[in-house]
Amino acid sequence: MTEKREMILNMGPQHPSTHGVLRLLLELDGEVITDCDIRIGYLHRGIEKLAENRRYNQIIPLTDRLDYMGAANNNLAYCLAVEKLLGIEVPRRANFIRVLIAELNRISSHLLGVGTHVLDMGAFTPMLYAFREREMIMDLFDAYCGARLTLNCFRIGGVMADLPPGFTEKVKEFTDIFPSKVNEYETLLTKNRIWLERTQGVGLIPAEDAINWGLSGPCIRGSGVRWDIRKTERYCVYDEMDFDMAVQEGCDVYARYLVRLEEMRQSCRIVRQAIEQIPEGNIMVDDPRYVLPPKERLETSVESLIHQFHLVIDGFSPPAGEAYASIEAPKGELGFYIVSDGSGQPYRVRIRPPSFLNLQFLPEMIKGQMLADVVAAIGSLDIVLGEVDK
């Protein structure tokens, strides 16, 4: 009589399909997964503690390194939390620029997420198609702030710069062609028999579980739950934008893929509206307590020079209190909770990263599935370990 034995298999931490240094301890019965233990922490950089030892303006570059595929959205969530602490209102033009850059960043993130997901599962061509359009967005980021990945383009009270000459025309050119490019991705994948077999009925997340486990973003909307902070919280000027919430009922890997495709189409609509409706005006709040003086004034005014020196060296001190602000980042709800003790540095900073919350459901998704389905399930969560191991 042969003895039945289960095998423990290490997947990662240096496995390309885990999208970072993620280690999965898989318990297998043949090729069927009976249990999974997630080991994280290999990339931990202590961003929350680093933030507690810096001035408020100095923290913004740290946020770029969370979900480094959605750096602008990270900047935005942090700036909204500090602005809530300060009680300041950002100018309308700055809000439109924030929405424009954040939605371009969402498209860029989804292009990378879908492209690498498909690549992990053995298809090469869709990744090349996705990176083709992503490169166009990277060129727009480069033209705006001189960076392509870690943008660091938003500031407490507004944005780092106004739109450069010719920028809106380039954005319009992109929005003109992009919907047809999404159709090309669909031609390659949506009715592809192999893709359907690898994704339909795999990695199920029932709607009730998605809510109870605190999932967000495409992971919860792919389970039929209508939850999008751009619609429910209405930050920046999203209440003035006409767009639909991307929702699918399938609860599986395929449904989450469809959500991301539709989200890219809707983000393209938002970008177009932001460009067409953007008003004239200031790009930073008119409050010298928090905002550096214009650079041209530094050459002629010693008072402005002293003012800049004071803000750079000492920063500003929000009143004692606490604030939480969250946004709909590409991967879900990204929130910053900040406690101020009245000094120039935050007393506590706590980050609510969507990848961390979404990843916790992975063992439930893959139990009873085949070993090859682990790659499909992880890719559908679209995690980035930068914000898991924050």
C-alpha cells in the first residue's frame, strides 16, 4: 500500500511571476493546492517610519516608491491627507491637472499589469502591444515633470508645474488613438480560447468575501461590487467628470481582466474631459505659510529668499490633529492616515496600501486549484511588492 504524502513547494521569493520578492509556501497534493502560506517582508523599507522623521514636503518622494507603477496616485493620496490637516483648498486648475496625470498613470499601470500578467502565463505579443502605448504615456510624463516612472509631480497645495506648451495637443492625440488600441488587446485575448481556459472559473473571489476581506479596486469590482472612491468620495474634480464604473460579475481572473480593460477606456474619457474643461488660474494655493515663493522673485527679493530658506529648512507645522484621505489608486483604495502633534514632522504616518489588502485573499483563491493557476491568480491581483512591503 503506497503512503499518501503532501509536498511543500517554495514559489519565490525570486520568481518572476510573483511580481517582486514574494514567497509562497504551497502545500500540494499532486498538482492540486491544499494550502498556501504567504511570506512577505523581503523588500521592507520602513517608509512609514522614514516619513515620521522628515518634514511634510520631504515625504512626497517617499510615496513614489510604494506602488512605483502608480507614483502620481501615491503623491495625490498623501497630499490630500496633509491638505486636510492644514484645511486648505487646492485651486481648480491644479485639481484638473491632478486628475489628468492620475488617470494617465492609471492607464499606464493597467497596461503594465495586463501585459505582464499575460506574459507570466506564456503569451508574449500582448505585452509588446501594451508597452507600445505605455511608452507614449511615459513620454507625456517626461514632458511634464522630467520623470517617467517615479513622477513626484504633485505638491502640498497644488502641483509642481503648469502644463508645458503643446502638452494638451499631445494628450489629445493619445486619447484619439487609445480606444482603438484597447480593441486590439481584446482581439488578441478576450475571445482567445487558451486565455479563456486559463482565466475563467480560476481564482474566484465571491462578492461577500471581497467585502469582508477589505478588497478594493478591480479585485472587488470584478466580483460585482460597485465600489469606486472616485464615485463615492468625489475627491478633486471627479464629480465633474462623466465616466462609468467598470464592474463585472464573474468573480474570476477573467472578470478582473475585463474590468481593467474597461477602466482604461473610462480613464481615457476622463483624460479627454480634463483637457477640454481645464480652467485658467493658479496651480498652487495662495498661502505663503506652505508654498515656496516663485523662483523669479528670489533673484530680486531678499525677503523671498529668507521665506524659501525657512520653508525648506524648517518646513511648516500643521495644527495638532489627525486626518485620513483615500483615493482610487490603480490597484484599489490607497489611504494615508496622518497624526500631527503640531511640530514640523508628523507624529504618526499609517499607509493603507491596496496590494497588501488584496494579497491576503490569495490562499483562499487558489485552494483546490492547480499549481499553474497560482500564476493566473497572482497576476489578476496586480500586486506590487513596493506597497506590500512598505
